[in-house]
Amino acid sequence: MKRNPPAHERIRRRTSVMVARTAAKGPDAVLRRLRALDRELDVQRASELLIAAAAFLGAGLYRPERAGWLALTGAAASLLLQHAMTGWSPAAGLLRQLGLRTAREIEEEREALTDSA
């Protein structure tokens, strides 16, 4: 059975291809890519955003007769606390599998593009 490579290997490979393709297109393409990197969400920010959205959703849908939604807010608060204390959350692993990169990985692409120009 063929295993999928770990997320960091897939991301690193995809980044290398992106840098090579962008550099081959010239300086204008490099500048456009650098601007896109300025807007890219890293995995930590995306994780915090996802957890905060879950907290707001739970609080917004809460009604006394449907108290279960309050549990979502509590779970989100617990995840946010864990993230603040450890720098990691379960959402981060899922987001990595979806291809989101760390701030360091984004910065490495930025440096590679700058060096190629």
C-alpha cells in the first residue's frame, strides 16, 4: 500500500516547484508572488481564526433550550488556551494536511524568490 508523504515534504516540494516556475517567468512574476505571500495565511493564524470562528458560532447559536451550542464555545476556548500555552492545536495538524504552511515556510519561499531575482 502506497503511503502519502508527510505534509511537510509535500509542502516543501510544492514550494520548490513554485519558486522555480515563478523565477522562470521573470521579475514581474516574482513581485506578484511576493505580494501574494504577504497575504497568505500561515497555519498558526489560520488555526486561531478557525478556533475563534467556532467560539463565535457556538455563542451565536446558543439558546437556553439548545444549550449544546455552549459546549462548542467551551471546546473552542479550551483549544485556544492549549494553543496559547503550547503553540500547537489539533486544528494545526489538519490545516497542515490541507497544505497550509508555517510562517517560516512562507518566509523561506520569500527568501528563495528574492535570491532568484
